[in-house]
Amino acid sequence: AEISAVQFAGFLIPHWIEVQRMVYRSGHTELKKADALVAEGKWLEAAEIWRKHVESPNKKIAAKSKFNMALACEILGQLDAAVDWAVQSYLVFGQENSVHEQNSLQYINILNQRKMDIKRIEQQFNPEFLPIQ
């Protein structure tokens, strides 16, 4: 009965679930510093490093930095910016790099789904939509 109750409550009530995200790592000296900051949960500081490399002439570094900027934005609650960075990351290679293409498109879809879920939750908890008592 307890298991059924917990499952039913999880169906009715919005709740957070833990998810994993892929972060690009690089052998670039400065980007290694960002990796260490991420390990400490210092996403804003890591984003400052990635931001310096988003226009790198090295396409791999630029694509990785833009993708990681999307992650940082998501972690910081800026989903619109996260989608923008993920799209920019995809556009660095487009279909030239199938692995990066797949990673970027999958992440863009995850972000868009998350935006829709949050919008649905906000609508459900909006006092205008609550039944009159």
C-alpha cells in the first residue's frame, strides 16, 4: 500500500528528479581549469572561462565551449539562454560531426521539453486556474 501511495503521489504532484548531463572536457590548458571548477559546482566561474573560448578559431574548442555554456545556463535556471547556446554549439559543425550533432540535438530537445514542463507546472499552480471554493 505504501509503494502504491508513493507512486500515486508522484503522479499527482510535481517533483524534481535527478538527471545527468554530459559536459565536454578538453585538453586545452585553460579549459581544464573550467573542468575543475565544474567538479566543485562552480558553474558561474567555469562559464566565465568557456565564454572566452566561444569564438575560438578552433572549431572543437568553440563547439565544446558553447555546449558547456548551455549547461551552465541550465544549471543557473536560464533555459532560454541554454537553448540558444546549444543551438549555437550545433551550428559550429552542423552535420559535419555526427557525434556532436547527435549530442547537441538531443540536448536541445531535453531543454525544450524541460521548458514545456516548467510552463505546465506554472500554469497548474497559477491561482487563476485553481477551482473556486
